Amino acid sequence: MIRTIGMLSAFSSAIFFPWPMTACLALGMAIFEPWTPLAAGLIVEALYRPHAAGLPWFAAAGAAATAVAFFIRARLKTGIVER
């Protein structure tokens, strides 16, 4: 239930708060759900970027954060399993 509330707060913060708050919430939720930064980046791109505005920087940053989150989760699971 907490994961669901955290993901919904990260997505709704894109509407109510400035983008640094959205980024912090998405990165915080990446520990529990690695796809959250990518989804939040795509939502921010869809809401605030015009169609011909160049590269999708928020989605690219979300994809990079998702890749880092998967890497960190893999290392944490390996460290926990080895003990």
C-alpha cells in the first residue's frame, strides 16, 4: 500500500509541485519501484513539453535513473543473498 501511495504522490507531484520535488519523490520511490523515475519523466514530458521542443530530457533522465535503480537493486539483492 505504501508503494502505491508513493507512486501516486510522485505522479501527482508533477501537477502540483515544481520539478525538483517530483524528481526527489521519483528517485526516492526508485528504491522500491525502479520504473517510477521513467514513468514520472514520461508524464512530465507529456504534460509540459511541446511536441517539437527537441530532445525529451525528462524522459532521458528518468531512463538513466531507472537504469541506476536496477543496478543498485541487483547489487543490494546480491549482498543480502550472500550473507
